[in-house]
Amino acid sequence: MDLSLQGIVGRLLLYIPVLLLSLTVHEFAHAWSARKLGDDTAERLGRLTLNPLAHADPIGTFILPLLNVPFGWAKPVPINPSRFRPGIDMGKGMMISALAGPFANLLLGVVSAVLLGIVARISPDLGRAAGERSAPHIAAAFLFSMIQMNVVLAVFNLLPVPPLDGSRIVDAFLPARFRAGWETFSRFSMFFLLALVFFGWRFIAVPVNAAIDALIRLASLIA
């Protein structure tokens, strides 16, 4: 790994746009799906947009990446299930809107893999060190990072830990007899989440690596 100032700056110039784009698509998908279900809360707050500044969190989107912390977040999109259209079950509606973000990330990962395969197909010298600063090489590095980032965001957000998307699904369908225990867990969930990020990565590494490998095989097939 290049630990020089130039190498660190280069990684940041690649990582921050990838993170910003991935988080923006994720949050937009939440807002879009909620609006389709009848909830215009996010739209009224200016969150039904692909403008990254509307979703960016100063700490999670900018400061942590600048400190070389390998994860980040955006401002969560507010969803009010009581505003869903009549006839839409609130639990199912929350499940759909919660799944929209991770699904959008997986779709973005697939699109990135297809584009990576196309870049590799039209640039046979892509793997040569001499071309590391060429436009195809930069594009390939960006697309590979997009694959990694979006798979991680999709898998990580499906964990049933507040405030992640997976917890919204649990919260929507949890039987009343388990509600008290869930509320207690939710109060301390941030500590569990931080411990998972720093010490428990191996628990999600298997599905993450499997999905990334599948997308790289797709890119290789196209190339």
C-alpha cells in the first residue's frame, strides 16, 4: 500500500466520490420508494433528489474519510408509514422502503461490474503498470471501488441492528411481546454496531466477499 502523501491523497480522491455517490443513491432509493407508497415526507424535506449535498452528513460523509476511517454514512431519510396510501400495510411498506436502499446499492454494483467489463474489453493493456495514470486505468479503479463499496453498504445495511435498514424490517414486524427487549437493545445498539465495525467484520466478510467475487466474475465474463 502506498503510504506517501501522494498515495493518501490519491486514495481520498477516489474514495470520497465513490462513497458520496453510493450513499446518495442509497438514500434517494429510500425517498423514492416511500414516495411511491404515498409518503411525501422525504420529498417535502428536499431528500427526493440525487443531489449529494442533500444527503451528505458532515462527519460520516466527509470528516471520517479524511481521517482515513474505512466507513461512512449519510443522513437517514425520514419515512412516516402513517402517510402511506390507504390499503398499503404499514409493515410491508416499511419493509419495501427499507429494502430499497440496499437493493439500489446492489444494482449500482452490478452496473459498475458491467461497465468495468466493458472498460477491460476495450483496453487490453489495462493491467500494465505503465498505464496506471491512463483514463481506462482510473475508470477501472473507480468502478472496482464502486463494486466493493456498494456490496459492503448493501450487506451491512441489511443487518438487524438499529439504525440500519435491517432494523426497520424487524421493527415493522416484531410481535408485541418482544417489543420491550427490542427497545432495550435499540438503546445500546450503537455500541454493538461500533464493535461490529471494528472487531466483528469477519461475520459479514463471507457474504461480502462472495458478492464481490460474483460481480468480478461478471466483469471478467464481459471482458
